[in-house]
Amino acid sequence: MAPNDLFGGPLIADPSDLWRRDVAKALVGHFVAPDPLAVAQVQSLRRRVADLEGRVLLLEAELAAREAIAAQLDDDEVALV
């Protein structure tokens, strides 16, 4: 087996080429095979965000209902005077 075949490609003479190769491998690994723990955390965070968004919608609806009731009460008080 030739030295070039040992590492899956030609030997690299320039250290900057070695850095580029390592960065390229890291990027390919990052996009091709994501970390399962990171994927689980992202999914959990997305679920939490969706839950909180739903809660915000409920609170906004409750606030609108309370404001409508308060406005109705104000109108009733004005009619009594």
C-alpha cells in the first residue's frame, strides 16, 4: 500500500492545505451526520417554543375577552348615569 493510499488521498505538503482539509471534513460531518443529542435538544426547544406560542395566544384571547367585558361594563355605567 502506497503512503498516499493510507490516508485516502495524496500527502499534503502545505500545512494550510491540511487545515483546509480538516475544516472541509468538519463541515461535511456537520451537515451530513448531525449530533443526535443536538438534534434532540433542538426538537425539544422547538416543542417548547410552540407550547409557549400557544400559551401566548390563549393569554391574548383572554385579555381581549376581559377588555371587551370591561368596555361593556363601562358602557353600562355610562347608560345608568
